[in-house]
Amino acid sequence: MLYSEERKNKIHAYVEKHKRASVQHLCDAFNVSESTIRRDLSELEQDHLLRRTHGGAIAFESVNFEPTVTEKADRFQKEKQIIATRAASYIQEGDTILIDAGTTTLPLIYEIKHFSSLTVVTNSVVHSELLKDSPQIEVVVPGGRLRHETQALVGPITDQTLSLLHVDKAFIGTNGIDLSDGLTTPNLIEASTKRTMISQSSEVIVLADHSKFEKVTFAKFGDIDDIDRFITDEQVDQSFVSEFHQRGVKLDIVLLQED
């Protein structure tokens, strides 16, 4: 049997290495009760060594941390592609859609190029540049301040322009999804623009690979119930799947195709 401090040190080391751990796994690993593990996790959270979540814990990360577009581009490419393919299946000819800035929504731009009639609203300078040679797609780009970190147009001018529009479907990216804390992003101004996008859309679809679940960053831009559908990959934790189903939230889980 380990002393309390030894056990907490090992729990912290495990979570740091694997980025997450469930209460049940830790109970089995250390042969102690759920109440003991929950108490250990609570104390580790108080020391800012990890963050408790529904059913376990995740590694502590600054809520203001935000990788750049370049840093995010190579992460979970396969997952992002299959998510985009599924997202495109919800688009119909003649739709007016909004595509949020970000590397998760980026593959969707390539998926929609075969459409013969679409109107696309996007606050991404990258997305709009990729559509410049697709004359069958009408592209609307709101003005605003350019955030170099995400290559997104955001802020009061962007929000004011978006508030004058209404779209059939909005495809939104997010940095974090948590059942209690909702949808979050590291930047306060970008969160405001995402809120406006949600409010101006008949149907809101969030595209997020499994790494975004059980994660909370600085600024909240929506609740789980604000979203009509989430599209993610098969590596999402099953406890989240069960909770989503219990709350009646539509969750599309896309299988990774074998090479």
C-alpha cells in the first residue's frame, strides 16, 4: 500500500503522461476505493496539478494557451478529414452556410468545391483564399480585426456584419467541449464572434476531434444545448457518448478508415 502523498504523486505522473485518467482506472491501478481516488483528485486539483472532469481527470493546461494555426495544422489530420467528409453530407445545393475559421473546419472547404451552387460565409482569410477559384460558390467575408494566431477575422466589426446575416447551417470549431462548462476558446474576442455565429444560424454543427472533449479554455461561447449536432471521431471517450445520448444531444461518431 502506498502512502497518500506517494499515491497522489503517481496519479499526477500518470495523468501528465497520458493526459487523462478515469476514476475507475485509478481505483484498479492503486487498489483503493472511488472515494479515496476522488479525494486525491480533488487535492491535486486544488494544487493546480490537474483538472477534475466528469468521471476522472485531465492534465492541467493553461486556459489561455492557444497553439498557432501552423502548430495545429499537423495534429489529427486524418480525424479532421473524416469529420469534414461527414459534415459535407449535411450540406445541400443552394444552401447558405457559415464555416468558422480553424484547422478542423479547413478540410470542409475542399469538400464543398464540387457543389454547383452555395453561398459561404467565413471569417477565415485562409478559407476565403482557397475558394477564390470556385466561381460557383459565392463567398462572403465579414470585415474585422485579423487574429494572426488563428487567421480569423473577429471583433465588433465582424460581429456587427454577421448579425445582419442569417445562414442555414453553421460549422463551428472549438478548443474545448465540457458537459458542465460548455464550449470554450482561449480568446475572449473570438468567443464573442463564435456566439454571434451561433445566434445567426438555423442549424449549428460543431466539428471537433476527440482531443477537444473534457477540455476547458478561457472564454465560453456556448452551452452544449446550443448546438444541434456534434461531429467527432471514434476515439472520443465513451462516458461522453453516454452523457450526450442521455441529454438528447446529436453526436455523430465517424469511424477512422483503415489504411
